[in-house]
Amino acid sequence: MVPVIRQSIPLPQKMYQKARRTATVEDLEVMFPGMIALTNASEQPILQPKRSDMEKPHYSAKAKTHTVKVQYTTSFDGLIVHKTSHSPGRRHDYMVYKMKQPTFPGGLPYKNSGGVGRIARDHLRHHTDTAYIAMGNAVPGLDYVTPIRRRPGKDKTPAERAYNRAHSRVRIRVENATRRVKIFRIMKERYRNRLKKYDVINDIVCGLVNQAVLLKRDELL
């Protein structure tokens, strides 16, 4: 049934390829309303790996258990346009991005992009958390915004706190998208299947979430 299901739902890979083929700003804005892209990584607990060489890489100090990590890039209304294959939970969010970054028109440089190259790189703005504060080093010229960190020994100014609140109101949309993925228990509770099947299952769940988002878009038209 897996091949049939994958053909019938809007998987993130399909959305990603569609976004990459856009040749005008108007087409890109259909995929990313408001020209906003949101990126965030999410962890899920797994069983302790039986192989000793996999135990340490998958142990997340933050979660205090063995995990896998997936990075999601969504639109403002929660459409999952890109997701990475799973990474060991110990890997930092920024390293996941650096190794598996999406290449959207208007956000990242293209190679052999054809018509996509006509879209200005500063049209699509990426909103992330402080884990991605060095995104500009990975992709020079990338248009992105992150919250303002507190400086050592100094409190944030009222303007900085107001900026962070405004940023949080936008970035919460990607948190809501990952929450919808985790409504499915297989993506929320400790994953007990083989890791080689993880990405296929995650793809299908994300496709079901995308189906709901696209149906809602159609209702609003």
C-alpha cells in the first residue's frame, strides 16, 4: 500500500520540487504566502540502538535519551514544503541545516536553475530560532531573521523584547506544523520500528498533514 499512498498525497518532496520549478514571484507566493519560509528541527525518541557505534551519535543531551532529528521547512500556513531525512539526535540543528539545506528560489543560490534564476534572492525570507543564528555563514546572502539573544551581563532592551515577541508570533507557525505531525502517535511516542523505515513513515504523515492544509486553502478561495 505504501507506493499507492505516496502517489495519492502531497508529500513534502512533491511540494519541494514544485517550489523549485517556480519561475515567477507570483508562483512562489502561491507556495509561500507572504513570501515567508519557516525552518525548525524536531526530535523523536527511539529505542536504544543495538550497535555500539550508533549509541553516542543518537543520544541527545537535551532530550536525555536516544533520538532522531528531522528538519522541517514550512509556509506561513503550515504546508510542509521541505523535510530532511532523519539525522542522529546528537547533531546540532544548525549542522543539520548546513548538511541538508533546502534550495528555494529567492532564498538560496541555484545551479542550472533555468527560469528560477530570474527570481530575486531577497524575495523569500526565512524565519528561524536562535539555533540557526549562523545560517548566513552557511549561505552568504541568505535573507533570514532570528530572535535577538541576550547579551552577557546585559538585559534586553524594550525594543528587543518587542521584536522577539513579534518574531515568535510568526515562528510559532512552524511549531504548529510539527505539532500536527506529532498528532500521529507513531511520530510522537518512542519510535519502535526499524530506522530504515523512519523516513518513509514520516513522509506519509507529512503528506497527510499537507493534504489538510491544501484543503483548507481551497476552502478559503
